[in-house]
Amino acid sequence: MHEMKEDINKTLEVLRNGGIIVYPTETIWGIGCDATNEKAVSRIYAMKQRSDTKSMLVLIHNEALLSSYVEQVPDVAWDLLEAATDPLTIIYPGAKNLAKNLISEDLTIGIRVTTDLFCSELLSRFRKPIVSTSANTSGTRAPGNFSEIEDVILTQADYVVQWRQEDMTRSKPSSIIKLGLGGEFSILR
């Protein structure tokens, strides 16, 4: 546990200074930053070599925070979150209080309530959502574990989390469901 605490303290320092982290989540290893910091978000798009019209999702640690970042949470979202047994990213309409370059042109944002121990602790102390996008450059395969992350990503990050680097479990991305205000939804992954 001590190792994780130390790692979280270092990670927090980087996030608070507008830096970029590479970190483990309950799905795949991600690149992250303060989701309210436009400059930091731009750096991640540059690292991934992708245009910022492709939005990235954000992580929060508590579903009660949804209303801070979504104008109106569709009722069906609560049912989906309650029923989910695997990691679930929901794309919500009416994003707010996040970096403008993070929000899609249609004003939607993908949000996942994390179940990961490290991420939950980090987010509860950071008290802001963080960006979570797979730790790879655009067009390459998402890393199944830490050993598969490209050097180009690791060298551009301000901090690479030590926690779980040795974990060789193959992880996979979350399911993605897009919701509309009228309760309509589509399954994207």
C-alpha cells in the first residue's frame, strides 16, 4: 500500500501542475491529465498524433459527480451504471465544466466511473476528472499491459505510474454506450 500512496502523491503533483501521466486503469493503461486543463489536453492529442476532433473519455470516481460535468444526466444512465458488471463508458449529451478541446463537436463527453483502486484514490484526492485515453499513438494497437506501451509515449509523459507495471494480465477497453436526452441509446463497443 505504501508504494501506491507514494505513486499517487507524485501523480497528483504532476496533474496539479498541468502535466501528463501514463497510468493503469481497470481497463487498459492510459494517458491522462486534468480534464479541465485545455493545454494539457492539447499535449495528449499531440502525443497520440491524432486530431482533436476525436474526443477522449474522462474518469470520475463517484457517479454523484456526473451532474457536475453533464447538463442533464438521462434517467437510463443510472440504470445502466447500476446494472454494469464490466467497465462501462457512457457518452452523455451536454458536456460542461471540462476543457473545451475535450468535448466533441456534438457537445457530448464519454465518462467512466472507475472501479480501479489506484484511480479511485487518485481521483478522490485530485477532486477533478482526469482524461483517460489508451496509451498508444493513433493507428497502433492499444496496449494490453504496461510492457506493450510504446517508448514514444513513455518518454513524452511527465510521470509514468509505477503501480502495476509488472502486472501482465491482458486487459481490454470498456464497453461504450452513447445516450441521447430522450432515452435513446446506441452501443458503440
